[in-house]
Amino acid sequence: MVLKLNLFYEMLLAEIGNVEPFQVDLNLPGRLDASYVDKDGTKKVPVMLQEHYLVL
């Protein structure tokens, strides 16, 4: 499952700008067999954040 978030902000001159979108990917770390060991010693799958830059 991938969640895509678009954030908007108001610039100083009251123009609406778009912050670059980023995605929260819950599947790719498991497919890559990525893991970490938590402080209690259990193996967990991380959450991946992907950011996309747009240059205009």
C-alpha cells in the first residue's frame, strides 16, 4: 500500500504553492527484505518515505 500526500502552503505574497509530494510506502521494504532490530530485540519491517522533486 502506498499513501501519497500533497501538502499546500501559503507563500508570503498570498500565492498558493505546492510542496513536493512524498509517498509513504508500506510494501517495498518487505519486498526488499529490509528489516531492523527493535530495542526489545524483535525484527521489524521499516516504513519507506519517498520524496519527489519537481523543478520548474
